[in-house]
Amino acid sequence: MLDAVRVVGESGWYILGAEVERFEAELARLWGARFAVGVASGLDAIEIALRCCGLKPGDQVLVPPISAFATVMAVIRLGATPVFVDCDRFGLMDLEQAREALAEGGIRCMLPVHLYGHALDLDALGALKAKYEIPIVEDAAQSIGASHHGVACGSVGDCTATSFYPTKNLGALGDGGALLTNSDSHARLARTLRNYGQSSKYVHAHIGYNSRLDELHAAILGRVMLPRLAGWTERRRAIARRYVASIHNPNLEIAGAPAGSESSWHLFPVLAPHGRKSQLLAHLRANGIAAGEHYPLALMDQPAMRGIAHREFRGCSRARDFASREVSLPIHPYLENQEIERVIDVANAWQAAG
């Protein structure tokens, strides 16, 4: 890693230089996209992607009710209106309900999220795009390396957004993100928007952003992290397989991944019985297991959404139920085998009292 820092330091070029270009080319090749555009965060990647797809204030955008808040915040910051469709049993956007919402009309764009590292059904997603001729931005912040029947997530939409936040499967030493696309025009516009809207030096064609992936992060991502990603992903998958095979507590429900999804397992969600989530978390943490929860409030129930124009399509009861029960077990490539077995033993030992 210090070699990457040295390369950037000795170059004397710290913003939008050779390291960013090098990393963008490698990331696009890995993802199977024509273009990658490095930006300052996953949030900016989503927002810029939506602008590339022509989203305007007042437009309605289909979004899932469970995700990081950045997903819906990108829509709101553009003045558009989120329309929430419920989740399926895996916590992902229910694509059948999305189809029903699209059939009713009025939806301008779709923003599905490949959450927890799972890939949505790309065949179904592609069919929606074709039938309703609607732009799609895929939020793949958590799912680099995931695929559906061998096809990489992010292969259906007009643009794909991802994040390099340090906890992500491919993380930098700070914030960072990227937009991926096969469209020349979208790539050109994204590069313009990320740099103050400049179409050429001191010529500002758009009101843009200060949203540039810097040289140092690009060098660390490209030279240090990216070569390790395949090994890290396989380790995550091995841990997930071990959990699925060995956690057999009848009080716990393993959320799992959809059929056809080769997940990159950013997270490993399990579901506690109703009203027993805090008890499960307390049990795990008291026994030295660093369990978490993602995401305890559905997006439309966040305090920041009060007074913000939005609507639920036919309600989001499954999402609220999922959010109220979800607990994340540790999963990262540096878990030792004995630590994995400890998680399994502690999970299996829990009894849901009361």
C-alpha cells in the first residue's frame, strides 16, 4: 500500500490523473462495462447516474424500502418523488410488485438495489426495462462481484452505481464511488458533472458537483485492493456456505439469497422471531460476536422523510417486518475458521425466551 502512496506522491498529480484513469479502465473491465467514472461517493454515483438518465424534479422513481438512506436521498436531492414498492422475502425489491406499479403508469425511472451482496433477478429486471421502456439505475454499492445466472449485476441498467466506502467489499481508505455504463453519452455527461459541470476547462455546461475520486484512493483501489477482490469474495462465499450448512437454530431464519444469485455476501442477514431482535443482539454481543443490524428502519419511516413527498405502492408491510427482525452476523474475508465456528455455536445456542 505504501508503494501506491509513493507513486501518487512522486507524480505530483493528485486529482483526475493517471491513477484514476487506470483504475477506471480496470474496474470497467472487471464489471464488463464499457466505461467507469470515478466519483467521490456511492451517493454521488447514484445521483449523477439519475441525472444522466434525464431525471427531473417531480419525476416518480421506483425504489425499494430497505437500503442505505443514500439510495432514496439521491432521488430526493434531485427533487424527484420516491415510490416505494415492497420487498420480497430476501429483503430485496419485489420485482412483481414493481411490474404492477409500472403497469399503472407515471413512473419515470427505476432504482433497484442489489442489497446484501445479492443479485436481483436480471432476467426479470431486463424484461421490465424492455416492456416499459424505462431507464434503470442499478444500485450495486454492496454487490461488486455478484451475478445472476453468471451475468454480473449492473448489466441491465442504463447506469450502475457502486461505492468504495471502507466497509464495502472493495473499499478505499475513505469515501469513493463509481458510475458504470455502456453509453458514450452517459459517460461523457458523468465526467462533466463530477467536475463542476465543466465540458472543457473553465467552460461550465452544467451545474455539476465537486465529486472526483482522487488519485490516492484510485491508486490504492487499483494497485492494492482490486487484485485481492476475487479471493476476498470467495472467502465471503465460503463463510456464507458454512453458516447456511451449520446454523440450525429453529428460532433463527436465515434470510438467504434468491435462486440464481451468486452473492458476494456483503452482509449475512438472519431474522429473529417477532419482538425478539434485541434479545438476539444482546445474546450475540454478550458472547463476543460483533453482530449488527441493517437496516432497522425502512426508508419511508426515517425521520428525515417527514414532510418529503413520497408514496408507498400498496404498502410495505413485508419491508417493515423484515427491518424489525434483521440481524447481521459477522462476514468478512479475515474471519478465522475458529471465529466462524464460534459464531455458529453462539447462534445455535440462543433460545428465544418469552
